[in-house]
Amino acid sequence: MSESAEEISAPLLADGENSPVEQVALTVLPTDDPSLPVVTFRMWVLGAAACVLLSFLNQFFWYRSEPLSISAISAQIAVVPLGHLLAAALTRRVFFRGRRWEFCLNPGGFNVKEHVLITIFANSGAANPYSIHIVSAVKIFYGRKMTFWVSLGVVLTTQILGFGWAGLLRRYLVEPAAMWWPQNLVQVSLFRALHEKEVRAKGGVTQNQFFLIAFICSFAYYVFPGYLFPKLTSISWLCWIFSSSILIQQLGSGLHGLGLGAIGLDWASISSYLGSPLASPWFATANIAVGYVFCVYIVTPIMYGLNVFKARTFPIFSDDLFTSEGQVYNISAIIDSNFHVDLDAYEREGQLYLTTFFATTYGFSFACLTATIVHVLLFHGKDLWLLSKSAFKEKTMDVHTRLMQSYKKVPEWWFLCILFINIAVTLLLCQFNIDQLQLPWWGVLLACALAFFFTLPVGVIAATTNQIPGLNVITEYLIGFLYPGYPVANMCFKVYGYISMKQALVFLQDLKLGHYMKIPPRTMFMAQVVGTLISSVVHLGTAWWLMDTIPNICDRAVLPPSSPWTCPSDHVFYDASVVWGLIGPQRIFGNLGFYSAINWSFLVGAVAPVVVWVAIKAFPRQQWLRHVSVPVMLVSVINMPPATAVNYNSWIIIGFLSGYVAYRYYREWWSRLNYLLSGALDAGLAFMGVFLYLCLGMGHVSLEWWGSVTDGCPLASCPTAKGIVVEGCPIF
């Protein structure tokens, strides 16, 4: 360590100062070495390569029935031997010595700060751009025209817009110690394991050895759920016992029912939609479990049993849209030649219906919106007000924020320039392509205002619980009332209003990772911008290629039963564009709709945090009440559908074993190995998933036997109302 670094870190180690958040204190070192080179040739090469590879693979697997999400952790591991190889092989000659543009291809050994920046690049490619759903919906489901260049403009502007919000809110969501971003601790733990030398205890293993063992086990095991025995993805054992009972299969199916007793022994199934349960703090896992149980096992069975919203006419769990007779709705019949709703045709086809569970999840989304605002005002309002008054003084800084003061900050005007230029480009894009995007100029400005308003309250929830309450429903609800009948305008408004906020949170989370690892802020800014530009182009190019080369992609009615290209997330996105955009909320949830009662959820969501806040004041000795988070409870089912019950059951069980049992009773093991295990499971799954596709999937080599049927609950999707005729289902 350099002399300057010792001057910074020595007194901290002597005083024992650390983060006030225990999980952070156990994982992140309160030291820095400013002498380590960061922006190097190998960082650029490996960072760009990781970004391109992850962007391609994640978009490639996104259209599959069980989306395989390859996290940045996989690249974080894979680049280590490559980094050391380049450090050993590249010349150390200094070019243009003594001149302004002096540089060296190899400044020394591969170090942790280079590694962090490479991971930031990779992380840009790890998340699929939500805006590509627009392209899929228009080209595949609606069968309409959208050019590549217009699509690229939408993807780039939605991905970059979040930089503006992130730059303006850094002081609130990155610098305070309480904003600790739990997911980052997985990567910090892995960085330490990969770069710190550890002496193996007698009879034990080092962190590197543990990671390697867990990685090999995960890699080898995934051949079973990924190819040999897919039924491990959803073990719905009730269906095997009661093979002729519709009721039991509705209750027991992990993929098409309520998943009572269903579990998945597949890490892809466990982590697909909620992320790693090992990275979720126990109080957040418990809140999600309560919300999930309340929605799936209390509200839904009661509503189905009482036939609320004609529930028995439809499957108990489905993301399809239906007619009053339980048949799948023919959407193309109600669209005119101008890509607008034909109200006369809609009257002829009749009212559109949702499954009761689908409608209930919309109710939870409504409540989550108002609950988020009220919760943040009640529980974090005082702190945010003090920060707004510039009361964030040095005495309140934790050790990590104080260490970062030695680096130049990114000027706020950099972020503002990106923000205003991006908004201007978006306005021009929508105005000159109104025939394809349908969104008027005022819609763009309203979406931006909505995103900025919600980024702070939603960011507080994300930074403390690892869960992100979504704006997708309120954005499509609002534009659906203001501009009904235009499905693409609705989708664009949702993406600009929701994804710019979500993308801002991704940038903020990465900034916090750089904060923990002491990466210069300007270097972080550069990596995030370049990585986002690269990943946007690769993601869209991959999606465009798949849509043009895979026959009948996403068309469940035509695809063979064993085809993986069913696009569950795109189906839900398309359904939402029909409900909120094409038909409009007034005819679904408004005064002309069948589901207007669900609007009471807004009031319920606003009142619930007040009840919790009053309970905490009334019973101050009940410490468990302080961990009750209404927004997290309500956001629990926001991913359902396309997420299914088995995804949640397994996630909650693993989250309990890690966040409660291991953290409480095996604290030493948890602090050393919990996050490493999460990274190893992710990496092993990702590498075996890619290996299986390249070796077997591309050659269409498959196995057909009892274990190949993923769920084994064919009757779970049947209605139970009298006289409803559905193919493959009994008639009552």
C-alpha cells in the first residue's frame, strides 16, 4: 500500500471506525489505496468484451420460458485469469514518455480497482433494456412496422435518461451510510475473495476454495434442471397425487396455479425474477413473504371461491386476456388500419376480462404506489428534509464517504447536460416518428416529470431493502386516461416514465459499489456512460436478429410444446399495452369498466403505512414493528405474472435459511461465505446454461420422458364455471 493510503487508513484501523450498518461493516473494508491504477488498457479491453458478451447472452436468453439472467458476477469471475494473463504478457514499455499523452499498456499487476471498473462495464450489459419490449410487442404481437433506427433511438434515450436523475440524487442515495444497497455486498465480498490472500485454517477452506467448490457444484448440478430433469424447476407434488382434480391442481401447480407446497430445485427458477435470496436482508424477505402469502393464499382463493369478477370463468392463474365465455380474446379484431382501437369492433367483441389473480396484482401495484410515497414521508422525511437543507455535514459522514472526499467529484452540470440533451433528442424522436411511436411531445415531458418525482422515494426503498417498487402501472394508467386508444404511445410513456427511474437506480447502485471500493467518481461516470452505449446497441441487435430468425417466436399457439421461446415477460408487456393503451383504463378500471372497485387500492396503500407508523409510536418496545415495510409487502407480487408461485416459494425458503438462520446463528460463516455462495451459484448456472445451449440447444437435441414435463399439472389452467368450453378441460 502506498504511503498516502497508509496515512488515510491507519488511523481508521486504529480507531476501529466502520460503517454503522452491520452487514456493510462485516463485508466492506474501511480503507483505500489511491495509488492503484484504474483506467488501464486491459480494463478497456476486458470491460468492453464483458459488456458485449453479457448483453448478447442476456438478450438471447430473455425470450425463453425460464429467462436465464447472467449477472455481472459471472464476468467478474471470468476476467480474473484474463486480467492476470494480460498483466504477465503485455509489455511494460512506456510510450511517449515525458509527453502529455504518455501511456503504458501494463502498469503492473492486475488490481481490484481495475476489476471493479470492468465489472461496472459488465453490469451495463447484465440488465435487459425494458424498452426492447416495445419493439417485441409492435413487431411480433401487433405485427406492425417499427424501423431499427427508431428502435435504437428509443433504447438509447430511455437507457441514458436515468443518468440525469442519478446525478441529481447522489447526495441522498449514495453518500449516506443508511443507503447501503444490499446487492452490492455480494460483489464486494467476491472482490475481496478474489484479491485478498487468506491463510487456510486447519480443517477448513479459504474463501477462494469455497467459491471454487460451490461454483463447480452449481455448474455440474444445472445439467439436471437445465437438460436431464427439467421437472426439478417446479416440483408440484400435489398434482402427481391428485392427477384428475382441477381444484387440487389449481392449488398445487407451481407454474399455472397457486403453488401450494410446490418448490423448485433450480437456481434459475429461484433467482429469475426476485434476484438472489442470499442478498436480501431478512426483514425484506419476511415482508415479501407476508405480502405474497396474503395475495396468493388469502385474497386470491377467497375471490375465486366467491366468483368475484367472474373468476371461475377463467384459469386461476394466467396472463392471457379473455372474453366473457372464457376464450382467449382476439385482439387483432379491435384494431383499425391506423393502429388505433376500433370502438365499434370492441362493442361487437365484448368486454375484455382478466383472471382474478391478474386483476389482484394490479390492485397491489396501485396500493404500492401510494404506500411508497407515504412510507418515505413518514419514515425518512425528516432525514431527507435535513439533507435538502444542506445539513449533510462532515460529522454525519461514515468512513466510506469521508475516504471518497479525496477524489474529484463529477460536476452536477455534466449530469444536467446529459439530461437536457437527452430530453431534447427524445422530443425530436417522438415528434418526427409520430406514426411509429404515437407519443406527443407533452407525453414525453410528463413522463420525465413523473420519473423524477418518484426516483427518490423508490430509491430509498431500493437502497435499504433490495426491492424496487415499480412505476410501470401508474405510468400506463395515467397516459391511458389522458391519451386512450394508442398502444405504442402507452408503451413509450411507460418506458420513459418508469425505466428512466429504474435505470437511475441501476446507476446509483453502481455508484455505491464504486463508493465501497473507492473508485474515482469521474472514472465511474466514464465507465457507466460508455458501457450503457455499448450494451444498448448489442441488446437491440441481438433482439432484432432473434425476431428475424426464430420462426413463430413468442407465439404460444403455434410453437411446439417443448419450445423454450415463449417470451413470458413480453406477453405480460403486450397484455398491459392492450389493457392500458389500446382499450384504455376507463373501459377496464374506470366508470365504463368491470374492475373499477380495484381503484380503492390507492386509498388502502396510502392508509397502511400510517397504521404501521402509529403502531410503532404506540408500542415502542415492540422492535419487530420497525421492520414492517408496507411498500415491500405490496411490491412482493409485482413480478407475478410472469413470475410464478414456485419462484417465490423457493426464494423465500432460501432467504429464510440465509437471512435469518445463518445470519443469526452462524454469523461467522455468513460474513465470510454467504455472498460468495450467491456469486458461485449465479456463475455456475450461467456457464452451464450457455454450455448446454451451444452443445445441445442449437442442435435441437432433447430428451422426452416423464421428467421432461416441467410442471405436470395439465388441469391447473382449466376454468370451473358451468358451461365453459375449453379444449382439454372437463365441462361442468
